[in-house]
Amino acid sequence: MTRILVIDDEDQMRGMLRQALERAGYEVEEARNGREGLWRYRQAPVPLIITDILMPEKEGLEIIRALRREYPDVKIIAISGGGRTGNLNFLDIAAKLGAHRTLQKPFGLRELLQAVRELVPVQT
């Protein structure tokens, strides 16, 4: 079964993503912040990471940068409800750092699952 790591500091968001992804046939690991997420990935790499951008401990942009340096083949979907701060668009920055897809919260589960399936097909 294809494994996915979801990194988000919001319990409700992690739960919703877990439920949708498991129903679609994926196995899901969770992390509550960027530091925990990076540690979990280093302990047991997965083919896809879905990471929030604005989080305590270590932000999603830092995670993307570190993963691109250490594990260039991992697929990454960046999600954020933070949008813009001044002239900065965090999802645009995430894409420039190496995120394969970006999704603005709130996004539809169909949109999420389409992005996930394009990056890592379900394996049984």
C-alpha cells in the first residue's frame, strides 16, 4: 500500500486528510509540526508528503528546502490557508522551492485526490 506523510498542525485537517486518503486506498502517517514531520520522514521515508506551510516548530517552506537537499526524489504537495503576507505568496514560494503541487485551503477533496493520484498511484 502506498504510504503518505501528512504534516499539519491542525488536528481537524490531519484527520480529514487521513480519512479521505485512507478511503482512496493510501496508508497515512501523521505529524503535528514540521520538526516532527521531518523526523518521521527520516525514520521511514514515504513517496509523498503533504505539508502545511505555516506551522510551529518548523514551517513547510523549511521542510521543502530540507527535503529537496536530502531526498530530491520525494514528491511534495504544499497546502496553505495563509495565502499572502504582503507581497509574499507562500504557495508560489513552495512551488519554486520544489513542491510538485500546491493547494490553497480550503480545497476540495476531489482536487486533493487528483493531485495525489497524479504523483503516486495507489498500490495494493
